[in-house]
Amino acid sequence: MSFGHAAANLGISNAMATRYLEQLEAHLNTRLVNRNTRSLSLTEEGAMYAKCCRTILDDIEEMESIAIRGSIEPSGTLRVAAGASFSLSSLTPLLQQYLLKYPKVKLSLTLLHQHVDFVREGFDVGIVMPNQISGTTLIKRPLLSVRPITVASPGYLDTNGTPSTPSDLTAHTFLTLSSAALDGDWVFVAPDQQETRVALDVALAVNNALMLRHAALAGMGIAVLPEHHVLDDLRSGTLKPLLTNYRITNADKELALVYADRRHISAKTRSFVDFSVDWFRINADRLTSARSRGKHATR
């Protein structure tokens, strides 16, 4: 947040932007922005005021659509937050088809690499893992259960052998996401429900699934990856599934559609919500085909 950025968006000077804020704070008799020499941040009252203003602006946009066109037609800029790893691998077809259907909507997409306050950042809708965002009065609609799969390249397996049991992994180079590396021992469950607890020495932990996939493709070791990241690799044979009869406890992640719980949802937000729910329902098998073949390990 900066006065310079706000002023540029409004087409006014920094001094004028500062003066308008001071006048607004005087009118409300409350401080809206914390100021210091290095940064600006909204106060609790400022965040609440900004949220209400966004709701009012959305309502005005909807009313103008009704008055001008006689009906509610999705238009304007839709601010979308999406998990970076899933978006880079799977989200483009959804966005492409949505824009073809709703050409008057413009998408402003932010890929999330860290946790954000959904409402304070001004997003309209998100396709995220719920733990990536926070915010009061959010509606969350499950879209997809994302399960990990244990894989390695043929070259790595030719050199180092193929593990047949979870305990065999201790003799291999192990790669994983940073978040999973902090969870302690890995617990594998066999078809007869017998558990095997394995303490694995992680050679590479990375906070991006696409980078982890590249490491596995390069033959750096055995990796556990979200299944939708490696479907094409499994089909082409550049990665091989391992320990397919085992599941790993407590590793399923739910991808969800998130939007603010408002009295009136704008036409653009409603159109994106409805379109995304239908798109994921239609494409669920394609995004999780490794699971339907039973060739995965889950944690």
C-alpha cells in the first residue's frame, strides 16, 4: 500500500491523495491508516470501512447494469486469487473458457505463494487451498480433493532400484514439498490397514510443486507430488508411480472456491462461481485420472 500507487490509480497527486485521506479520517473521527516512514497499513477500522466500500461499489455496479441493460450482465474487473502451483498446472483452460463465455469480464489474477487476508486484499473470488487464506464471513465450496502420488523417473529407478515397500524408501534419495517435510514421520497404510511409520531423510524440500516435479524428472530422487501435476508425465512414462497399493495418512488437500459472504453478490462474481463449480464437476476425472486408475500413494 502506498499513497503514490493510490494517487496514480486515481490520476491525482500524492499530496491530494494524502489530503483526501485526512479529510475522510476527520469526517469519520477515526484513523483509517497506520503511517510510518517505511510503510502504510490499514487499521482495524480502516479494513472494515474498505470492505463496506467495496460491497457498496459492487452494489452500485450491479444497479447500473440493471439500469443500463435492463438485466444483470457480468462485466467489469474480477479480482481472482489462486494457489500458484495448481494454477500453473491446471487452471488456464478454465480461465480461457470463462472469458470466451463472458467477454465483458476482465480477470485480474493473483497467484498466491503465501498466506493472505482475502477480504483485506480486495479479492472477489479464490480457487485455493483453504489454509492459504483468512478472512471473516467467507463462503467456501469444495471443488476437488487433491491427493499426492509417489513418483520417480525411469533413469533414477534404473540406477537405484524400485522400492516395493515403504521401508525401502529409507535407502533412497527423497524429495518433498517443504510443508510436508515439517510433518515428521511418514505413515503408509497397506490394503489390510497395517501401518508402516517411516522416518525419511529429505534431500530436497522445496515450497513449489512445479520445481519439485522438475527435480523428479531430472532423476534427483523419489518425490511425493500432487497428482494433477504429474498426470501427463505418468501417461508419457517420464515418471513412474510407486507404492501404488499404499496410502499415506492425512495428506489429502481440498481445493475450494472461496468468496465473501455478501448480501448481494455481483453478477461477475456469481458468473465465475457458477462457471467454476460446473467446470470442476465436468473435469474432475481428467484432473484426478491417476486416482481412478488406482496408481497413487496418498499421505
